[in-house]
Amino acid sequence: MLLFTLAGKVPLVGFFDRAKAVFGLQKDSPTPGSGPAPRAERSDGRQNKAGRPPLPEVSGAASATIEDVLVARAAGSFDEARAILAAIDKGQGLRTVLRAAAALEARDEDEVTTLLPLVRKDSPAWQLRLQVAAALENGPGREDLVARGVKLGAPAWSIAWLRALSSNDDEQRAGLVDLLFEDAALARTVAARDLGFADIKVDNDAIRRYTAFAHGRDVIRRFGAAQVVALLARVDGGSP
Amino acid sequence: MSRPLLSLYRLDRNKLQEVSAQLRDLLARDDRSGLSALLGLGEELARRLAAERWAVGLMLRPDEDAQASPIFASLRRVVKRAALEHVWTSESPALEGRLRAYDVLREEQDIAEAIDRLLDAVRLPWFLQRPGGTGGWLDDDQRETLAQRMEALGPALPDEINAFVEALGGMDGAALVHDRL
């Protein structure tokens, strides 16, 4: 694994330096013989329509994770984050969504156009809308996403969960009651994990469902929900 | 520790839905006094309910929680009184195991599926589910069909199952099975 090879040779170098080496973002060329060289820019040196130099293409970066993307973004290294996303994207799921959102944020229309059909195929379609809604504060944007999720077949428990996460006390309580009657195991888990009820135990029957939904919500929140909202406006609005 | 015995109840589905809707409404409005009245709570339990941030918080606690346990017991008592009528209790602790695993029953797919539904606690409302407990229900048609299909296998079935079939076929309406009500 290239990351480990580099780490082994230069033990004091930090993650970002190693990542930069892997993704070809360093000024210096990689040391010959230190592992498969990353594929740098397009071989023809073409620029995209906006005149933007293409992101470096990389190989052998399978050990990078979404966490690395979030850390890079938090440090303000947006191009680096995009490069990691490009390397770890498998053409479906949350990684593709984030990659497309990051491309939209960077106004990279070529990449957005390429990725939009994949985001449209994301299944179940309601889940992403509700995960983004859950990452937003109360307001019209959140309500609009919930409405779109409902239209796309969001199950009652998912709507109840979202209501239970509301910052409005009455709404939160009503959502928790709905969730109790729709899916009691999930209600206990949400109460314990999301709402901080100390005397309620996480229910093991619901933990898989909980983590599948909550992971996406938490990642989107850290990534920047506004960017994914903008992406979904393109996806659902059907604009080119 | 003795194994619990399965009991059979006649289920009034309309009444169960009525109680369930009432409970849901009271919890959503956080009407503690209404809830205390519905559950017939004494002064001490009503005070306990009133001390919670929300009544629903108490309902989400584990079945064995010292604060919530007597309130769950009251809730089940109210539901039983309103919507369940006891029909029969097995004398054999082996009945559940027989129903779940007896090969003559398992070889008949429709029978096996109906039995599994009858013993699937996930299909019960949350307040009738108990940790480690067995429970489930069938509507009137499903109950009657299952009883007839099992009755036809009677000579090949052990006594505890035949006693269950007799009770299941001898009742009317929807059936609910539970071992901890």
C-alpha cells in the first residue's frame, strides 16, 4: 500500500504531506522506486471547459476514507478533499454524492455533469433527502427536503425520526411518540443516541438501521449540508 | 427458573386500536394527568410520571427499569381489560418449542408460516412486546384456517399441540398468543 510505504520511509511526515504525495499535490516529484507513481494530470495536459486544471488522478489510495475528506475540508484543503473523493469514489452512494457536491461547489461543471446521473440513481432516493434534512436546522429548506422525501416514498419511521430531531420541543416530542409507535426499537436508540435520554438503552435490534441513516446525516453535516442541498436542487430540479 | 406458558386470547382489534390511539394522543400532547387516568395510576406512580421531562421518556425505558416497570404493568393491564379475553393457557412449557420446530408442522409451508406469524412479537404493538417474551396474533380467517389445517394433522401431532389446536379452533375472532401478559 503506497500510503504505508511512504509512511514507513518518512515516519515524521504528517498525514497531509503523505496524502499530498499520494495525490500528486506536492511540488516535488515522488521518489523513483518508492512504489507505483500516482498518475498525475491528464497525459494530454488538456484543461476543462472552465479553464480549470484537472484534478490529479490517483491510484492505490483505497485506504483513504470519507473521514480524510472531512479532515481535509476542515483544514481548508478543498482541492485535496476533491482529489481524495475522486480516488475513493466507487460510482455510487454517499461518496459519489459528496464528490458531486464538491464539484458543484468548485464550479467544475464537467465533473458535475458526469456525476449527476449517478446521484439520480442513488437508492433509496428518499434517504439522501432526509439525511440532508436531518443535517439542517429547522426552516423552509428542511421542510422542502422532507416533502421531497415523502414524495419519493420515505417510510413513516424515517419522517418520525426526522421530527424527533427537531429543535422545537413540541415537534421533537411528537416525533418521538410517532417513532415509538412506528418502530419502538429505533425510537429507543434515537432517544439514547441523538436526544441524550440517560435512562434509555440503545436497542440492538435497531442499531444497524440507526447507523446506516445517522452516518450519512453526520457526514453531510460535517461536509457542509448547504453544498449537498445545492446538489439536490440540481438533481431534483432537473436543471442541466 | 420455570419456562413461561403460552396463553391464548381473543383479540378485539378495534378496541386495541382505540386504546393505542388514545395512548398515542396523550403521549404526543404530554398530558400526564390524562395518562395517569387512562392507566389508573395511584398517587405515587402519577407523581413519578409527572417528574419526567416528558411522559414518552418513561415509555422508552427498558421493561425492567424500576421507575417504568409498574407503569408498563398498568398499561398492559388496561390493554388486557379493554381488548383481550383469556381463552386458554397451555399446561406444557414445551408447546412453543414444538410449534416452532416439530417436523410434521414445519414440512407444511402454509402452516409453518402461520405459526411463525402467530409467534412473531414484532407484529404486536410496542406495549405488548416484552424482552425475551413470545407473542403474536392472527386475524379471524388466518386463525380458523390454521386451526383446520393443524387439526387435519392431529394424529401425527403430540398432545400439547393438539390441546392448542383444540383451543385455537374452539374460539372465534382474532387470536393473540402471549407468554408474559
